[in-house]
Amino acid sequence: MSTRLTERILFTKDEIEVNSGLLDLWKIKNYQEFRENILDKNCPFPCYFAVDAEKKGHSRYIFCKSAEEEDELLKLRDGIYQYIKSYKEIAKRTTLVWVTKVLRLFIFS
């Protein structure tokens, strides 16, 4: 497994899709489920900006095994910090998606 990817905190759509074989299966499955849900035309997601960011590849993703474990929450903190430092360079409208192993999605637009 690639050390570079396993140590990463903040991911782009392309990094997830191109390197899916290097990521944990739960990350790929939960990302795919999120993407299917947010882009579902039969049950539209209520936030236009989040949908638009997802369609254009402007979303960023943080994966944490748990929403309760201290190490995972520190990872979340570091990912949010990375996002805050870079969001203006991504696009005018971007979205941060926090995905946990037990599928809970937290979307910040």
C-alpha cells in the first residue's frame, strides 16, 4: 500500500477514483454511496452548492474511521485546517465532506 496515500488526510475526487486500489475498501464504498446520493436526480440533495461542487470535482473529502476516537478527531482537525488553507484555490464554491467508516456524512458548504 502506498505510504503517501495512507498518510493523506484531504482527498480530491480524482485522487479517490484513480487510486481506489490503494485506499481502504470502506473509503471507496462510502465515497461511492455519497456520490450516488448527492447526484441522485430522483431525490435531489437540498444544497445546490454542494451538488454543484461535487459535479465539478470541487469537493474535498476527509475519511475518519470513527467520529468518537481522539486520534480520528485529531485527523479531522488537521484535515479541516488543510482545507481552510487551500479552499480559495480550489474554486469559488467548494465543499468539504467528512466521511466516517460507519457511514455518516457531514457536508460543509
